[in-house]
Amino acid sequence: MATESKKILIVNTRLYLRTLEGAIAVLHNRNLVLRIDMNSHRSFFTRKQLLFIALFLIIAIMTALPLAFQKNQSTHQPINQLLVFGDSLSDVGHVFRATTGEYPESPPYFQGRYSNGRVWVEQLADQLQLSAQQVQNFAWGGATTGQTGISGVPGVLAQVEQFSTKNQTANSQALYVIWAGANDYLYSEATPAGSIANLSQAVRSLSKIGATRFLIGNIPDLGNLPATRTNGNAKLLSQAAIAHNQALKSAIASLQSELKVNLIEIDNYAAYQAAIANPKQFGFTNVTSAYLEAKNSDAKADQFLFWDGIHPTTTTHKILSDRAFTIVRSTFAKS
């Protein structure tokens, strides 16, 4: 009987150790590693030794699981704030207020937006269920990626400096949106290398004070806008947009590795191209000219891709916000 009891105890001990070994694998990420050579155990443990091992395992699990849960929770905490840096595609009234309502003229432009309605970041905020108090928008129409844009407006770097000067610590649960670059090529002789360096510096500056979640937009085909399609620089502008977007994609990969942050890209170039290639799919009847230049009095703005020679309609902005929301939701899903 004693021999049988020893055999049963030995079998139970080995089963227990195998269970323990599996638990150890779970705890490995917390560096709580208990090394046991399963082949070296020729004798059985006493009840006291087993109780000690069980107690150790319970304490280890109780210590590790809350930390693991906390790490998982930080990855999947919902976005609780939206901060926006950019140009006229995201401006919700900075230039309008600075010019005391003279530009962009309202109407036909909508309340300081460079469109006929709300722009994509406003619609994205709605989709993220954020209130007006949870959104800070630093974007200026005419901004470039650098310090100063058209007519001296703050560029992206200046916008980021304005925010970081007033905020020594950034909200790690916020989404930091940066979309700029078109004005670098439309109104100056900037190079993709310089523009991407500016955007990278903006990300580093925000990351330095605690920002961890970024949404970066690439730029559409600048040679295929109503204002540029027929001029002599169209081909060069198209090439600049492609080079910019390729460099941006590489920069995003490098920054993710360097800064250990979540940095995702919204492919606006592809969104425009898709609408131009398949207008009916998006409800458009015109994807080449601007609504404001339409000669047909029966034309409807929501059937146009472009509002003016450069800027999209609010319908197009909705398409961009939908694409952005899809990728943001999949990356920062609620736990």
C-alpha cells in the first residue's frame, strides 16, 4: 500500500509540475521564470514541499496577472481626445477668425471651413464619440509642414510647438492627427526629404512629451486637382506627391521602431484615386471639376468630389473620415 501511495504521489507530482511548467510559460513575459528540470526528479516531494510550490505559484500568478491586464488595457483603452495639426483640409476656422470672417468667404464656404460643410476630422470626432471639449484643432489653412506657411500662418512644426509649450505632458490616450504637405509643393519648392523630415520632427516632439497614438495622412495626386490638372506643372506635382507618400511610408516604419509608438497612416491618395476611377460607387457625377465652377445650375455639391480647385466637398471629407475611422477602430479597439 505504501508503495502504491508513493507511485500515485509521484505521478501527481509530475502532473503538477507539468501544469506548473505551463503556467511558467504564461508568466515568462513578466520575467517570473521558475526553472525545473523535469527529468531530474527521481524522488517524490513531501506534502510540505508541494504546499510551498503551490503557494509560490499562487503568489506569482496574483502578481503577474494584474500587470499583464494593465499592459493589455493600456493598449486597448478607448481614445478620449483628438488633437489635430495640419492645413486647410483640417482647418475649422483659424484663418476665418484671423481675417475677421473675410476668408474663406462664408457663404459659399461653410463657417470658416475650406469646404461646403464639416471637414473630415470633425466627422471623425463624431464617430469616435468625442465631444467638442475633447477636440483641440491647431490646423491652419495655408500651413506647410515647416514653421511658417502661406501668408505667415503657423506651419505644422509651429502648431506642435504651440501645443507642447503649453503641455509638458501629453495625453497618452489621445489620438494625434497630422495631415499636411500639399502646400509644400503647390506653393513652394520644397522637397519630399525636407517635408518628411518636418513631419518626423513633429512626431518626435509629441512623442517626447508622452503622445503614443498617431494618425498621419498622405497627400492626394497634386497634379490631378481641378486647379492643377491642365497647367504645365501637373506632371511634376504628381511625381512630388508620389515621392512624398513613399518617403512618408518609410518614415512611419522607422519612427514606429525608433519611438515604440502606434503610428498609422490614412491613405488619402488611394481614396481620391478610388473615387476618380469609380465615381458612381461613391455617388459622384463629377470628379474632375470644382462645384463652385459648375455652369450647370442644377448641379448638386454632394455629387462632386471637389468643392473648389483644391479642396474636397464635405461628402468627400466624409469618405476620408470613414476610412480613417475604420483603421483607427481596428488599431485602437475597445477592450
